[in-house]
Amino acid sequence: MNPTYFLFLIYIVVSTLIITYWAAKRSKTTLRFYVASRKLTGFQNGMAIAGDFISAASFLGIIGMVAFRGYDGFLYSIGFLVSYVVVLFLIAEPVHRLGNYSLGDVICSRFPSRQMRFLMAFSTFIISILYMIPQLVASGFLLRLLLNLDYSVSVMVIGALMTLYVITGGMISTSWVQIVKTVLLMSGTFLLTLIVFSHFNWNIATLIEDVKGGTPLGKDFFLPGHLYDHPLEFLSLQLALVLGTAGLPHILIRLFTVRNTFEVRRSLISSTWIIGIFYIMTLILGLGAVALLGTDALLERDSTGNLAAPLLAQAVGGDFLLAFVSAIAFTTIIAVVAGLVISATTAFSHDIYHHILKKGKSTEKDQLRAARLSAVAIGLISTLLALRLERLNVTFLVSMTFIVAASSIFPVLFLTIYWKRFTPGGAFTGMMMGLFASLFAVALGPHIMNPVDGWIRREAVVSIYNPGILTIPIGFMGAIGGSFIFRRQSQSLKEFQKFSIQAQTGIHSGRDGNEKFDGN
């Protein structure tokens, strides 16, 4: 065990535990535990959103995807970045104005029912767990590389540690861990990018020529077609990535942590700049990994590509830089998993426990206890599932999560805000059809069913790798069709106008019962 690696990781763990201890003293109420008392500034929240969004799969998986697949690998990054335009212009401000703690609040502000709350909470569980799995997979690779720990032990240690952060610190701890992670990630990635560029005398043409020599693809490395054979695959992937962000619960609940819509806009603009700069740097690092190490050497060390960034850091900066970059990746895992756990625990304790089981009559102490117990359960389930996914590139697992979110939550959320003829029956059918269509399409697709190296050794039933182009329309058609079938449940025009004014302007009957405006 290299002492440099060990000391860096211990430093990260101790630092985050100090943040958690500080936050634990301030997380005694549900307002503080769920949304950090709504006291984050827009820039702070923007950094936290970027920390929540730039996952270990992005930091480790995208660089490996660029190194192995060239142009096609970088298109993953483009979809992630463009997705925030959809969130900013269509979803962010209405969600902030309509919700208190969870997405269940947003939907139930128009369709108040226990069934809708349960359905939104269930979808949040599924998406959070699916997104948590690739973070834990990445952590297993990372600790195995650094400390020579067994993959299973690494995953269990990380899963337990991340659950501890949420149990004790809530959203306050989660937010500040994400902010610290963003500062470390951007500074470390920028430093590594400069070092890589310096190896090519700051000449991009030299870098490109060396890339052609380091990959068996040659000059074709910079052309499309090395990941998927058909353009329809990439159209489907981009559709899922762009719309999926607007359906990710752990991203959307961050909109409740600021006090008004002006800060919401600042949050998303700040996060978009941070994310955009980061993905440009991942492109350079992916090219640098090919030019300096070569595709064959990367494949020999790790066939998934998940360790391309740490191996590049070791090649250009030795053990110290490897330890630094790996510590950043470790912090990335901490921040993202904590955000996912807090979104799932909020859905359980606020929506299911408080509103459904206790019918709105539970105490804050009871809700906090339920949240902490659910955090343990969610962490355990995710850890057990991650133990079975060691050999998959974690970027695929992230794209699968986006497909589920884009097919289930996004159609219901979008139509709830903007369509006056939308009904509770339409919301239910749209959510169920989108959720199960996406899960079945992925389970029956070539990532799972493959005669060569799949979990199920047979030809895939669904031949497309990214089935978002099939499942997203199913989610919308289920929601629209269900609304026409259950037409009697439709709101009156006056009720929808009242809801729409609240969603778009902030003029509504506030939490204290008085008329107020939240549009500044």
C-alpha cells in the first residue's frame, strides 16, 4: 500500500467528516435537513449542482470513453451539457415555486393524492439507486487501484461511508461536501490538463498527431461511428441525456435550497459554466491518455476505461499526482452519492412516511428518524447491486439512469406544468408506462443480453443500445392517452389558471396562508 495514496484519502475522509459534524449540529429540523433552510446563494447552489451532476462516471468514464471511442465518446459530454438549457428554460422556476421538499410536492400541488405521492417517491427510489450504482462501481475501481483492496470490500466501505454523511448531516452536509468537491475537481482537472498540454509544447496539432499514433483507429479516431454503427443510436442517446436531467430528482430538489427564482437562475447559469468547462477539459485528458499511454496500454490495465484518468495522472506526474487526482475522484463519489441518498430519503420520509403513512401528522423528530433509517436501507440496496456490475463501463450505467428519468418523471413533470387537460390518471399511466418501458428496454437490450459477454448469453430482444428514442415517446403517449381516457378527472379552467399563475409567476397563497409573490 502506497502511503501517499493512503494519506490523501484519509485527508479527504477526515475533511468531509468534519463538515458532516459541523452540519449535524445544524440539521435538527426538517427544513434544515431537507433543504438547508433555503439559505444557499445562487453561486453556492450552482457549485453544489455541478458537484451533484459531475459524477465519478463523468470524471472516470468520459475520459475513458474518449480515449477508446474518440469522437463518439465526447458526444456523451455534449448531451450532459445541453441538458441544462432544458432545465433552465422549462423546469427550474416552476419546480422551485411549486415544491417544498420533494418532487411529490410539485405534482401534488396540482393533483393532491396519496397515490401520486407514492408514485413519485417510488420513481425517485428507482432513479436514485440506478444512479448510485455507477458511483459505487467507480469507487471499487479506484480503491483497488490505490490501496490494492478487493473490489467488493471497496464498494462496501464507500457505501457505508456515504450513508453516514447523509444520516448525520442532511442537505447542509451534502451541499458543502459538493461545493468542496467542485473546487477540488475543477482545480485538479485544470492542473492535470495544463501538465498534459505541457508535454506537447502547448501545441494542439502535436497532440492530435500523437493521438493518431497512439490509437489503432488512426485518423479515424476523430470521425463518428466507433461506438454505435447507426446515427439513430446517438440521436436516442442525446435525447435521453438532454431530457433526463430534467427528471433527475437529486438535481431538481437542489432548486429548493435557495430562497427565490433569481437565485435559481443564478444556480443553473453558474453550474452550466462549470460543467461546460469541465467537459472541455475531459476531452483534452482523453486525447492525452491516448497520446501518452496508448490505447493498448490502457486496455491492458483496465478494459472498461474507468481508470484512464488516474493512469494518465500517474504517467505525467508520478505517484503524487495520481494520489491527488484519485483523491478528487474519491471526493466526487462522496458528493454524488450523498446527493442521491438525500433525494431518496427525502422522498421516503416526507412523501411516504409523513404524508401517506402518518397523513401529515408526524413530528419533525419522527420524520428525521424515518429519513435516517431509509438512508441505511437505500445505501445497503445500492451497495449489493454494485457488487454485481464490476465489468461494465460506468458511463453506460449513467446513461441508463437518464433514460429512465427522461421516460418517466420528465413527461409527467412537463405536462403537469404546461398542459391544461392533463389529469391524475394521465400522470399515473404516463409514469408507469415510461418507467417500466425504460426498465424492460434496458434489461432486454444488448448491454444485458449479449451472446458474447452479456449477463444473459443470448441475442437481445431490443437491439438498440440506448432505447430512449422508444421509451420517451411511450412515457408521453401514456400520459396523454391516460388523460383522454380519464377525462372526467380534468381540472376546471379556473383551477388550472390558478395553478399556472403560481407556477409561472410565483403569485400564490403562501405557506403562511397569505398572498405573496416569489418572482424576484
